[in-house]
Amino acid sequence: QGTRVGFYAATCPRAESIVRSTVQAHFKSDPTVAPGLLRMHFHDCFVQGCDASVLIDGANAEKTATPNLSLRGFEVIDDAKAQLEATCPGVVSCADILALAARDSVVLANGPTWQVPTGRKDGRVSLASDAGNLPSFTDSIDEQKQKFAAKGLNAQDLVTLLGGHTIGTSQCQFFSYRLYNFTTSGNADPAINSAFLPQLQALCPQNGDGTKRVGLDTGSSNRFDTSFFTNLRGGRGVLESDQKLWTDASTQTFVQRFLGLRGLLGLSFSVEFGRSMVKMSNIDVKTGTNGEIRKLCSAIN
Ligand code: HEM
Ligand SMILES: [Ca+2]
Ligand SMILES: [Ca+2]
């Protein structure tokens, strides 16, 4: 069995609207939950499939793995779950709440909408040691492609989904090594635009606060648009892995297509993002008896 759109239509008709209004309410007081939830869904799907394993609390749980330490928005999922348990107890999975919340977050950032197939079950395993297959910001394009291919996602999905970096921020610690002593001759990463370099250096001074956050899409980090790809073309990518999408010919083609630089081969980022998200949110989905509906998203039943 797979997922399907409207899985809760009969069993919890208000499920999707409850998630939406909860995300909206949190977004109003803290807009950073939108990028936070989108990234959280990605980190969930890449480890044990989209099964809410990333939400489990525990000493050796996924949450404690390095790439997950800066995830944000757990309180939004807990809040939605509490309301859903009050309305339709034991029906809506945490994995579905997270998939829906990621979509709603994109919409709140003025991005496209799409229908999210639901019916995921929640997993019972969450181990920090499983988080090793998450992509790293130093990965080459070949490594990024391999990690996505292992989840059934192709090069176009890779470029499209990395377009998720059109919203949100990164801590300085994940890219400041590019600004100082990147090359053996002690220079910055030559892929960085020379006018952009001093801007980034001012935001992240050498030996400064590594946890300070800087927009991943300079000038447009709150808006879900194609500006991220324009920035890559201009050498204004913040993460090394993002900038490589332009440096590498095989992925540059897709960036160009999103920017309408290839005439009839143009691609709509809005349309493709929804499509690739549906693919990503179906990775290794647990359905039927292969999982549970958690009562609390932070703990297995
Ligand atoms: C090669 C793949 C990827 C790498 C190496 C990567 C790496 C990163 C890093 C290092 C950050 C900064 C985290 C922080 O400072 O808290 C980040 C943030 C983010 N990532 Fe990715 N990412 C990848 C793919 C994706 C995908 C596929 C999505 C979603 C579809 C995504 C969505 C986000 C969002 C929205 C943020 C901002 C989070 C926030 O503001 O809290 N990323 N990513
Ligand atoms: Ca998972
Ligand atoms: Ca943007």
C-alpha cells in the first residue's frame, strides 16, 4: 500500500486544516518555523524514510546527530499533534503532520502549493548512527547525486529540492571555512563572487560566533522564489554544496532551466518543486501494520 491524497477524508476530515492553522499561528509569531519545518521533513525522509523518526527524543536518537542539532520547529508538530489527538485520537500520524506542515510552510513563504498524499505510519526506530547518509555541505555533486539516487531521486530532483534553500538560514559555522584559508595559498573559495565575499566576511567574521545565522538566499531568504538560482549563477551561493550546483555542468543545466535561460527547455520551479516534494515525501513510507500512530510525536508508543 502507498499513500494517497485525502487519506483522512473520512476518519479525520479536519486533519489538514488543523495542521495548516497550527503552522500559520506559529509562523505569525516566529516566521523561522517555515524553513525549519521544510528542512525537518527532508531530514526525516532521508533517514528510515518519512516516518517521523527525527522527532523522537532520546540519548541516542536521530535528533542528537550533528546535522539535526540545528533543526527548528518541533514545537509546531507537538502542538498540531495535541490538537489532532483531541479531535480524532489515534488517527493522524506524526509523519503525515510533518509532511503537511512542510507543504504549508512553503505556502506561507509565498511558494507554490501541492497535494500531499497521506497515510504514513510512524516508525519505532530512531538512531543517531543512521543519520550518516544525510548529505553534507562539503559533498561533491557526485556524492550529492549518489545520496539522492539512493532514495529514488534523480539529478533534477536534487537541483529542485536544493531550491528549498530559497528560504531559511545557515549558521556561519557551516560555510565560514570558505571565507578564510579555503585554498592552500590562504585565499577564499574562488567560486565566491568577489563583491559578495566581503559581505559574507562581514556577516561571519573570522573566529566570530559560529552559530550566527545568515540567509541561504541572499536578499530573499523569506520568500520562496527563484532568486536562489540567480544567486548561484552570480557566485552568491552560501553553502559550498549549493554553489557546486552551478560549478558542475550536469546540474548547471537545471539551474539554467529554472532561470528560463534555455528557451523551450525552461522548467517551472513552482511546478517542479511540488512534484519533487511528493517524491521525497514518499521515501520508504511505512503503511498498514508496518508502523504505528504515535500518541506523542516525541516518543514511540
Ligand atoms: C545536498 C543536500 C543538502 C545539504 C548539504 C544541505 C545543507 C544545509 C545546511 C548546512 C543548512 C544550514 C543549517 C543550519 O545552520 O541550521 C541547511 C538549511 C536548510 N535546508 Fe538544507 N541541505 C540540503 C538539502 C536540502 C533539501 C532537499 C531541503 C528541502 C527540500 C533543504 C531545506 C533547508 C532549509 C529550508 C534550510 C533552512 C533551515 C532554517 O532556516 O532553519 N535542504 N541545509
Ligand atoms: Ca525518518
Ligand atoms: Ca528566496
